[in-house]
Amino acid sequence: MITPMTKYSFILLNGTQNELLEQLQGIGLVDITRSARPVDDNSREIMSRIELLDGLVKGLKAADIPAETVPEHIDGDIVRLCGGMLMRYSEDREEIAKMEKELEVLRVWGNFDRDILRKLSDAGVPIHFHRLPPKQFNPSWEEEYVIRIVSEDKKNVFFVVAGDDALPGEIPVPEFDQEGKEKALEEKRAHFSKVLSRLAGAKERIPELERLRKESCASLDLYLANAAAVPAAEDTIVTLVGYAPTENDATVCEALDKSGFFYLKEAAVVEDNPPIKYRNNWFVRQFEVLTDMYGRPDYNEFDPTPYISVFFLLFFAMCMGDAGYGLLLIVLGFVLRKSKGLGELAPLVTILGAGTFVIGIVMHTFFGVDISALEWVPSWMKAVMITGTIAGFEAPMVLSLVIGVIHLCLAMVLKTVYATRNKGFLGSLGTWGWTLLIVGGVILGTLALFSLVPMGILKWIIIGLGIVSALGIFLFNDIKRNPLVNIGSGLWEAYNTVTGLLGDVLSYLRLYALGLAGGMLGKAFNDIASMTIGDGGFGIGWLFFILILAIGHALNLAMCCLGAFVHPLRLNFLEFFKNAGYDGKGRTYTPVKK
């Protein structure tokens, strides 16, 4: 549900707005209409500081500091010091990694004295270093040249030649020998150890950096709110507009009355474009993140989250279609509770896992096994399983289409209800016509299918429904417009609706198709794993059996989760929102607060 908002208009002497905004920060309930981005050099500077603090905290947390490192106490400006330490940390790590690679190359040459090499070269006996694959090295060279093979492996032969030669594979003389490079690496590691100690000390001051970031965020929020002030009366006074939940009127008014600032209070209306705050129960709140992926509702729209919570859960579970995978998701949900970054999603993952387990039982699949065929499964559980066919079609496929029809009918009903509320009954006759025709037709078709109403009566109901719907669709879709224009508009809308509605309904077949594909792939992995154990005797075959099951079902679970997330979102965001007339351009409620 959407929380009703109260609009507060403030009229202040220019220069006093900072005092008001600081008091509003203390209340923490008033959303001042303001920019979400920097508006001038000062706000950009504050934003840059926030980004710097974010980078420092992220860098300190990511720094790989051994547990045995003794932290060094760090005094002074933590922001400036951290920047320098993180830069040195990164440079030293790269340099050490480079030196270690160079040392690996030098190990094949061992230790040598560059001074002696230089003296030999001055005396006319230069020493040349060579590297060649074993197939290209000719043993006869040892009789023609002064050669010494230093080392060799499967890929290369490393050798040196004294004097002039024209042999292939010559490389530059290494700048260091093995001993010299090891000494330089040891010195660099000692320096890096000091950097790690200082970095460990800086890591202990992360809470201070996070506090500075929060203060900067509050400062930026306050500055942007101040920038939203509109000057009037030759800059003598300024006006500010804010919004707060109506349920908090008493708290806000009490604080404002004590502040002494002049303000006007009135109920927010659609034209004000007030911010949107949800008011949902615990279960529905877990799905608000999905609604926000599309966009919050306008102030005169409906909150789609309660409907998404039910249908996304159902669609996700049908696309997964495996009770075993549902149990794994439940376990994953409990594991995510301990995660700092993903902890907020843990309840949603647990809910989706529970739904998948229930629907998986209904679809009679457990880790790719058809449990409806197992004798030990109790009869009461088999009674809830959907098996067999309906009118020659697979029962789950028919169920997917039925759910799709219900979903779209609900969307049309919501569109009609809110169109009537926003435009009045006469202004929404066209919407009423389509809803009566389609939703009424579905209801009458269901009554006829189960023979709940005599056909004679049903025929006259259908005729009456058709006439009333046609009047709304073709003649009164806009009562302020010429009837001939209405007829043309109705024909065009009829063409779009008829061609689009069939595609919308068929889109729900993906619920059946994805569940079937996941189940069949899980069964395929089970069959492949079963082939490895042969007659069932104990042996290495059981190891392959376990590996194939674990890897196969892990891959299948990952693919099923991806499809089960994307396609239900599509059915809600495209089919449902389109037929419900949902716009979703509202802005988020973000009160100024400390």
C-alpha cells in the first residue's frame, strides 16, 4: 500500500533555511524536494569526498593482511594517511609479484658475477646467453663453440657461449643474478611488511571513516535540500516544500511548532508529485525490491507489491518445479543471513525456497525424480500432485494458461478500479467495456464449462454483456469526443487488444516449459550418474556417481534460478503491468535526517 502524505510549505527569511533544515534532520521524517545529484562545485566537492571515503573503506576491507601482522598505531589525518598507505600497498604488491616472476626466470641461470662478465667482454671474450627448445639445440655445437649448458627442462635448454657466435635463441644478459634478485626481493618484502603493519593499524580506524562518510552524506543531503529553496520577494524570503507521512503529522507539527518557523500544512495531491513510501506487512516487504526494479507507483496508482509477492512467488516456484531445489534455497537463505552484503535478501530467498518446495511437491519432482511413481510416498501427498492430462494436454501446461488468464483478469480489474477512482465512472467507460467483455467472458465461459447456469439464461447474459461492452468500447470510450472518432479509436484499440491478448496469455506457457526443462535435465543427470555404479557394487563408480550428481544438480540449480528469476519478472513487468495500466514513475521517499 501507498502511505498517504502531508505537504508542508515553509516560508522563511533568506539565510534562515539552514537552521530549519537542521531541525528537519533531527525529526528525520520530512522529505524535502531536492536534486539527487550535485548541483554546483560545493556539492560536487562533498560528493567527491564521499566517493573517496567509500574507496578508502573498500580498499582497507579488501586489503589482504596476514593474521599475525602486528598493527601499528596510526595518528593524524586518517583520510590522507590511508590514501598514501593504500597506494604503497598496491605498488609494493605489484612490484613483489613482478620480482617473484623475474626470480623464477633467473633461477635457471643460477648465480654469476656481472663484473667478471664485463671484464671478459672488455678482453674480447663476450659471454652470450641463449634459450632454445630441445629440438632446436644441436649437440654438435659443443665441438664448434665454447658452450656451457647451464640448465634444461622439457621446454627449453639454457646455455651460454663464450666469444663470438651466431647461434639462434640469444637473449639479453639478465640484469641480476639469482642471489642479487633474492636479496632485492627480501628488502622489498621487509618494506612491504612495514606497510602491512601500518595498514593493519589503519584498518582499526574503519569505523571512523564510516562515521566521516555518514557525516558527509548528511552534509550533502542538507546542502541539496538548501539548494531547493526558491527565492521570492527580491530574495528577502525563500520557500521550501517537504512531505511527511500523514500518520506522523502529530510528531512533525509538534517539532515545527517548537521551532518557531512558519509553515502551511495540507494533504498532498497527485499534482504535487509527493514521494512514495510503502506500507506493507513483513511478507510483502520482502518483494518491494522487485517493484523498485521497475519503478515506484505514482501517488494516484496502486502499489503492485502485494500482487507481485503472490504471483512472483508462484511463478518462480513453477519455473523451478523441484522440491529438492526448494530445500537448497531454504538452506541458502539461512546462510545468507550471516552475510553483510546479501543479508537483506536472505528472507526473500527463504520464502522463494519454501514456495518452490511446496510447488515442487505439487509438480511431483524431487531432484529430478518423479516422486508420484514411488510406492513409499503417502497417498495424501499424491492426492495434491498434478498429473495426467486435461483435454489431451499435459495438466501442468493447462494450469499455466489458467494462471495466466487469472493474472491478466486481475490486472484488468485493477485498471478499471483505479481508472474509475481517478477519472470517475463516466471517464472510464472504455476501460469498463473491455473489462466486462474479457473478465466477464472468462467468468461466463467457466460457468458454461461446468454447466453451473442453464444455457438459455447464459445466452441472454452473453448478449447483454456484449451490447454493454460494445457501447463502452466503441461509443463512450471518451464521452467528451465525437462518437465517430470514438468508433475509429475503439476499432484500433480492439485490433491491438485482440492481437496482444492472445500473445500475453501464451506467454505464461513459459511457466510450464521452464519447469519441465529443469526437471528433465535433473533426470538426465540422475540417469548419467546411475550408469557409473553399474550393478551397484562398492567401488570407484560411487565416487563418480556422487560427483556427477553434485556438479550436475548444482549447474541445473543455477540455470533454473536464473530462468525462474528473469521470466516471472517479465510476466509481472510486461504482461501484468501493461494490462493493469501501471506507469511506475513515482519517486522514493527519502527524508532528510542525520
